[in-house]
Amino acid sequence: MKVKNANGKILGNFVSLLSGEIIAKAFGFLTTIYLARTLGPEAFGILGFVWAVYGFFSFISNPGLDMIATRELAAGQVGATQTVRTVVSLKTLLTAGALALFILFAQVFVEDSTTTKVMMLQSLNFLVGIITLDFLYHALQQMKHVAFRRALFGFLYLVLVLWLVSDRVDVALVPLAMFGAGMISLGPQALLYIGKLRFRFPSGPALSRATLLRTALPLGASSFMLVIYGMIDTILLGFMRTQGEVGLYTAAVKIALLVGVIPSLLHQTFFPSLSAVSRNKEWREVLGLYIIVLTLGGFAMGGTGLFAAREVMTIIYGARYLGGVMALQILFFNIIIKFLAVAFANPMIALKMEKQYLFIVTSGAVVNIIFNILLIPSFGIEGAAAATVLSEIAVLINALFILKKHVQFRVGKLILLSLLQTAASFAGGEVGVALGVGGIGSGLIFMSIFLILFLFFRQNYRELVSEIVRP
């Protein structure tokens, strides 16, 4: 495969995924804004806690099955139709266990009756994941079907929330809106597979449930650790601080997650190419491009957010949520680290280094738990945000050391060039602050200078594509 063709397909898939994700996240963010303003910090904090606990148990129903199925299908090692059947049946079994544990947690550990009720209704959403076929379309590099499903879900979720929720007493109806939107949005994807796609696939060797589960377990354990250092802060805040503080933190996290979807999309876009080709020159250039894109994206988005955080929080949620501004600024700094961590940790999945990846994310989870317990009692939501940064740094450091043992790469020039570019852009943003153009205006100045400098150094970055990863 020519690297130009690979890059073209990657770009096309990324555009499809990005467009769908932008639409879905736009609708989703409008839903978040409406819920935050309508419910207020306390009731919104209940939702934040429930969503975090739900995410914590979700890994049981899908412990890396989709990622492994995508990898094996992209490599042409298994039959598509057989793999779909295997994945769906295994998800069904695992979801039953996840659902039981989630309900047990709600009944045993949650004292607030409203929160318990919301959790019971949220449990319906476990069923949606069983019949999601995103993994198939990722492997086929037909990202438009994934993008359409996500966009449709976002639209339907917003419509249902606007219809059902008008006051804080309606907080329990939010999970029902999510469930309805999820089930309806799966319809076109399922019909396409049943009506057309499944007849086009050549038969191939079956991937058994035992093999799939055994292969996925290390990645599933990694997913569990990712959930811990991604959501344990909200869960601990729910037990250690007030619902209002959880609401402020959830509001800040939602903004950070909106930006944080970009590295996830980039990883999903590059993943088939990194899985399907051998470690030849083209593969090395694809990996080099991946690292450059993630590095520059992190500095650009994180730096812009640092300037704009206060005004963004006020415009989106209103004055009641100003208490979450500092936490949001810390989380925007974490965006920089997150992009870098994805750049160096996630390629291990494509390289079938699940055990090493598990160790990396476990280190992040352990650091996050320790510092959340230490910082939340004294510093509240700012302590939770700081613990997130420290855990992401732990992930990045371990990823760099471990990946270096298996892939020869040099990123000194890239880091130096991107830091120079970021420093100059940051200086421009500070000038904007001094001139009183506001946080958003200063963030736009930062981004404008960053893009101009990227164009100025674009030839340097082109050369780095083939220099970063070495034979």
C-alpha cells in the first residue's frame, strides 16, 4: 500500500468520523447546556455521578471486544459475518453481568433515593451497546456509517430531552431519553448490515467467543483502568463532597471531553492502517504522521482553552457555574498531556502489546486514585482536576519508555519545534489579555499564531514524518 493512498484513506475516514462526531457532540453539548441550566448544579451533579458510575461498569459489557474485532477484521484474519455473531453473543452474556452489578451498586451504596431512581433507569442503556456494529464499519474503513449513527443519536437525544425535561424534578427522565435515542439511532446501521452487507462478505475462519474474550481481557483490563482514571474523580467527589460541587465539576469535564474526543477520533482513524500493514517504510511514516498530528493538536487545543476557560464556562452554563472555572483551566492543561499520551500509548494496541498497555493505564489509575483521595478533601474539584493531570503524566512517561523498547523513534525535534511554536503563540495570547480583548479573543489570537507558525514550519513537519520512526 502506498503511503499517499494510506494517508488519503486516513484523511477521508477522519473527515467522515469528525463530521459525524462534530454533529453528535454539537447536539450532545446543546443537551448538556440545557440540562445544566434547567436542572441546576445539584440535580446536574446527580446526573454526573450516575454517568460516572455507569461508565465504570460499562467495561464489563465490552472489555475491549470491539477493538480486538476491528483489529482482526482489518488484518483479514477472520470472517466478518462470523465475527459479528460472536461479538454480539458475547456482549449479550457480559452485559447481563454488568447490569446486575450496576443495580446491586445502586441498591447497596447509594443512599439518596433520587440518585438510586436515576441509576435504575440508566441501567437500560447497557442494552444499547449489545447491537452496536461500529467495530465492523471501523474495520471496513466505512466511517460514514459510524458517523451517521453518532450524529443521529445526538439529534434524537436532544429532541427527547427537550420534550421530557423542563424542571429539576424531571432528572430521572434523562436516562430514558438517552435509551430511546440510542435504540432508534442503531436502526439504520443494523438494517444496512442485515439487508445488504452481510451477503457481501466472503466466509472466513470464525473467531470463537473464548478466543475473543481471552484476547480482549488484557485490553478490557486496560479499559477498566482508563475508566478509573477517567471517572473515579467524579465518583469520589459524589461520596466526599456535595452534589453541587459534582455538578460544577461535571460541567467542566463535559467541556474538556468535547475537546478530548479529537485524540480518540484520530486514534480510531489511524488504527486500521497501523494494524493492517507491516512495519515497513509506509507503516513508519503513518506512525510518524500520527505522532505529529496528536502532538500539535494537543498544544493547539489545550493552549486555546487555557485562555478561554472563564468566558466559555460563563457563556455556556451561566454565572451559577463560575465555581468550576479553575477546574476547567486545569483540565485544559491536561488536554495537552492527553493528546501526547494517546500519541505514544495507543499505538501499542495496534502492535498487539495489550499487556504493556495494561501496565501503562494501570499506572495512571493508581496515581489518580491516590491523588484524588489526597487532594479532594482539601481542594475539592480543583484537587480532582489536578489528580487527573498527574495520572495522565504517569501514563505518558510510562508509554514513552515502553514504546521506545519496541519501536525506534526520536521526537526531540518535534517537541522542540512544537514547544517553540506554542511559546510564541502563548506570548501572543498574553498580549491579547493585556490589551483587554477577553479570554476568547486571546484564545483566538493564540490559535491564529499557532496556525500561522504551522504553515511557516510545514516543510519541517513534512520531513519529520519520515524521520520520527526509524527502522
